[in-house]
Amino acid sequence: QKKEWAKLKNEPSKTKDGVQVELVANIGTPDDVEGVENNGSEGVGLYRTEFLYMGREDLPSEDEQFEAYKKVVEQMGERPVVIRTLDVGGDKELPYLNLPDEMNPFLGFRAIRLCLEKDDIFRTQLRALLRASVYGNLKIMFPMIATLDEFRQAKQMLEEEKNQLQAEQVNVGEEIEVGIMVEIPSTAVMAPQFAKEVDFFSIGTNDLIQYTMAADRMNEQVSYLYQPYNPAILRLVKMVIDASHAEGKWTGMCGEMAGDEVAVPLLLGLGLDEFSMSATSVLPARSQLSKLTKAEAVKTAEKALEMNSADEVEALVREQYL
Ligand code: PEP
Ligand code: MG
């Protein structure tokens, strides 16, 4: 199997009936790029920047961030690198921000909510991203967007920092794609409206599942409710993909589900454009895709959407493909 995977390293990700999708990797630091290269990934679908902010005493400076982002996009050349702005709070704490304890950290002051409020932190990151964007194919992605208004505010700050840098004669990329993570059900439901304003979606199923099922992703006692194959999740995924395509935009997925062998045929059938996963899953997924046809996957997905439970969906996929 390993040999078969290795042969696919420099091949495009194509189904048996010739449909091409993009298989990219999730990274946490510039050092992870090596693994991206070794595993034949076509780009980076999620760069979790919070690791730059963690395990230290204070915030990383604009220059420090610029160097990290530049290093990644330069190494990736023309290949896309989707960089997610700071997503702290929830399970990822930054002690030096001295934030008050919360009853429900996953429902609290985190990610874009924190960035819009503490906008000096956010603007520093945006400037670093804008400066790094001239060195490669950098795309910016905002996490935990719940309302259109949040997206517009974040985009507005990005525009302001871009204008400011240009006024300072600093080079910034002209055509940077700006997208959002879809990890809150309200945003999936409102995808048709968002699709008119964003350049792309990336579905964050790790959180989307926890928020849709109201089951803490860290709590063992309710883990039986953490159901990636639940038709409720598949329906939300479909809404997002269809909405993006109606506006000529693309949808990716960067939660664990994107590299899961049961989910892959379903996601292909639902029309997902980009699958972002841990680097070591890229070649196995490419191999799996090469043996599927889109035509058959579409039929499987249609059946799954009408089913009553995650177990039924899983049994259907296993019987048909695994
Ligand atoms: C997600 O929620 O699916 C995701 C990719 O983000 P994180 O796991 O970093 O919350
Ligand atoms: Mg998330």
C-alpha cells in the first residue's frame, strides 16, 4: 500500500471518471511544510496561526509573524496557502491576555470575537499577512464567523490595514482571496448570503459537529453524539457547497472529517472542491479518490442525505466502498 501511495506523490488528485479535486494539508508551524512536501500535498488548506502566540510570555510582533508567514508561502511557491487568523479561546488559552474565566469557553469570547474587540492584536496580524502575501499564493481566512456583520467588520479592518500599508509604500498582494471558516450552524444556514461576499468557504467540521449536535468535542461522556456522518451534518455541508457554487466560489473542508475514509466518498458526492487534512492522510486519500467515480459518489450522497442516522450512513458507505 505504501508503495502505491508513493507513486501518487506528484500526481493530480483525480477520480476514476476524471474529476479533479484539491488535496491539501493542515499545518501549525513553518516546520510542518517539510511534511507537506513529503506527502505530495497540493498546498496548505489550513495554517493554524495560534501556535505562534502560544507557549510564550507575550504577543508575537508584526515582524516575527511576517517572517513565519513569508517562510511558508515562499516554500509553497505557486501553491495555495490558506492562513487562518488567530483562533484562541475555547480549548486554546493565552495566559498573558488575562481573560476572565468563562462558564462555556467554547461558546464564549474566542477567535474572531476576540480579534474584533482587541483589534490592535488583529491588525498586527493582518499587516503581517498583507506584507507576506507578495511572496506567494496567500489566502486569508477568518475563524468562527457567526454573522455577516462579523465578516464585514473583519474585512473592513483588512482593507484599512492594506490602505495604510500602501500609504507607507509597503508592497501588498493585490488579489488576496478572503474567506471564512464555516463552523457555526448559523453560518452554514446563511451560506447563500455569505457566498455573495466571501471568496471561499472552508468547513471546520471539528467545531461544526460540536455546535450542531450541542456536544462538547472534548467531553467523553457525550462523544456518542459527536457524529460526522449524521445526515444533519451532511445537509449543512451540502447547503454550504451548493451556495458557494451558485456564486462561482469554492468550498473546502479543513476539519478531521475531510481525510476520513468513510466521509471522502460522501464529500466527493456532495461536490466538495478542496479537502484539507493532516499531511500523512493526503496520499491515502488520493489513492482512495482514484478508485471512486464522482457519478457513483453523487448517488451515494443523495441516499445518505435522506437517511435517518449516522449509523445508517456509515453502513451504506462501508458496504459500497470499504
Ligand atoms: C475545525 O473546527 O474544524 C477546525 C479545523 O478548527 P480547529 O480544529 O482548529 O478548531
Ligand atoms: Mg474550529
